[in-house]
Amino acid sequence: QKEVEQNSGPLSVPEGAIASLNCTYSDRVSQSFFWYRQYSGKSPELIMSIYSNGDKEDGRFTAQLNKASQYVSLLIRDSQPSDSATYLCAVNIAGNTGKLIFGQGTTLQVKP
Amino acid sequence: GAVVSQHPSWVICKSGTSVKIECRSLDFQATTMFWYRQFPKQSLMLMATSNEGSKATYEQGVEKDKFLINHASLTLSTLTVTSAHPEDSSFYICSARDPRATDTQYFGPGTRLTVL
């Protein structure tokens, strides 16, 4: 069973701090990795995609990928209360089906 | 990012009736769309993969005769919940695979279904 695992949290950080969200996956041949943000009662919204080892930065967000260790992380700098949401890690299933496997999500709480 | 719409955003129906949900990719052509269901405080559950011009592929445990999927054009997929029952009440979300961005899925806003 191919899996994507995340700590469900909640992860609580003070406003202005760095939030670090982690995700591990089991399928070594996965090539595409995504972070989605989901507010309560809403659908997921794409934040970042990453395909190569290393870091990818977009504004306050940095995605980090380490294929050898099979983990992907998301750093949120200068966390804001509006960042409070559930963050879903998603990994592609090899074979060009386009299907993604989603983790259970980590709930982030940013306290003013 | 790409835009995916869904209609209706919420629907209430009586037990035994059928409900159709539409999913549209507004600014790109999506050969592949996906249908998910999400119960409160749970993660997304993939129901089926919808490919334009062919039959949908259903995940294990999803009744294809109950959840009818049609993907008649490159911008529209529909999910029909037939003979709905209260246990079908859930948040149904579609996504569309953007062919311009490897494996990237963009989600519609979701449809909240309540079956009385």
C-alpha cells in the first residue's frame, strides 16, 4: 500500500514564527510532490509543487524535497493567523495516471 | 493557477432522488478529472478518475452504478449520485489535471450534499 504520512497536529506556532510541516512517502519512484492548503469547509488550494531534490521558494513558502530519505517538507516564514488551516501533502502515483495520494493533513494554528 | 468551477455549491435532496454535480475547467482543457469525497474532519477520499471520452475508473469500494460519472468534453465532467441516501451526505470535490503542469491538480470549490 503506497502511503503518504503526516503528523495530524495540531501544530501551534506564534505569529511571526516559522512553521515547519513534514511529510514522508513510501513509493520510491514518485516524482511529483505537492502541498495544498485547506481551510475549514473549503476545498484544497495548491500552494507549491516540487519535483527536484532541494529547496523551492515562493514568497513566504519554501518546499524541501529529499528523495533519498523520502520526505518533503513545507516551511512557512513569518506565519500569520490567516495561515491557520490544514496542510495536505500529495504525492503522485507512478504510471502517468495523474492520480495523487494525499496525506491526512497537518492542522496548523498560528496564534496572534 | 488554473480555475475549476463546480455547481451547485450546495444541495439538499430527499432520500431516493438523484443529484447531478458539474465540474468545469474554465481556462484549460482537462483530459483527466478526479472526484473526491470528504467527510468531516477526514482527509480526501478519491472516488474515481474521469477521462474524457472514456469510462471512468472507480476506486475500490466505490459503487459505479451509484456514482455515475460522465466526461463528455475536455472541460466538463459530471457526477450523478443516484438514489441518494443520508449516508451519501458529504462534501464532494472535483479536481482537474492541468496538462501544462506535471501531475498538478486544481480543485473546484466543492459541493456540499445533504440527503434528508
